[in-house]
Amino acid sequence: MQKEKKIHWFRKIENMHPYRTLMYLGMFGSGLLFFFLTTAFVLSQPESGVFERSSFPKSFVLSSLLIIVSSYTSGKILPSFRLHQLNKTKKFLLLTFVLGLFFSGFQFLGWQELSAMGIDFRGIPSGSFLYVLSGIHLFHLGGALIYALVLVIQMEQSGKDPVKSLILLTNPYEVMKLDLFAVYWKFMDAVWLILFVLFLWMF
């Protein structure tokens, strides 16, 4: 039984679409990058309570709430598409995109708050890592935002033509594209929430 499960698992990997394989490998590489950077961040703190005199940036709290909501909206994209509800799919995709934009805006505001507290690249190494970790995360999320915008434009153009809409809704490749986006978005959500908890603990 166990041998059959292993064979089934290997067959699933063999039959995996190259795009899906590339995305999973990219997520694995990103996960390792964040792991090593967070480890360096923790080890760079010279003593406990190094940020005690500073208050945690409120913008980071608000951005975390936005990313949690975006995780919900991104989870609604694929089910709506599978039900052939193109307008709902586009709505949830657009909501996820807008929430991602607001998240990015609050990240910049969070950096301004850190700078106002005197936490910058010229100070303690731990302060620099706050910028580096959140900045790399924002860079990764930026790629997903561009992809989301491309998908929204594609759906907007297809929605004007019934034939194009039908082709779009019945194309397995389109299902895979939306699935990959939702999986990657949730991955980036999880990465930020882990970073947020770590930052909160450091403060």
C-alpha cells in the first residue's frame, strides 16, 4: 500500500505541468532565502529588547490585516471561474490586486515610521534586516501584482465577446493559471505573516 502511494506520488510529479513545477521550485527557493535571512535577522540582534524604545509600526499592522483579507479574496477566484462566473472571477481578482496595492502602500508607510524612529541602514544590523526582509517580500509580491493585472485585462477583453468568454472558461490552461496565482498569493501571504510575527516579537 505504501509502495503504491509512492508510485502514485512520483507519477503526479512526472505529469506536472512545467509552469507548475517552475513555480513550486521558485517558492522553494524563496522559502530558503527567507529562512536564511530571518535566521540572520534573529542572530543579528545583539541583546533582547533592542527595539524596546520603539513602538511597532502601525502601518505594518494595517498591511497585515489587508493581506489576510486578500488571502480570502484570492481563494474565491478559482471556484468562481470553475462555476463559469466570469464577472465574479474578475471581481475577486481585481479585489486581490487592489488589496495588494494597498498592502504595498502601507509597507512604504511602515518604512517611513521605522525611519522616524531612527531605525535605518546606518544603525543596528537588526534594523537593516527589517527593511531587507520586508523589501524582498514586497518585490516578490510585485510580480504577483503584475500577473494579476494581466489576468484582469485578459478577462475584461474576453468578457466583451461571448465566443472568447466560452473559450476562456473551458480552457484547462486558464484554470491552471488562476490556480497557480492563488497558490503563489497564499504563499506570499503566509511569508509576510511569519515575518510580521517575527517583527512583532522583536519589538
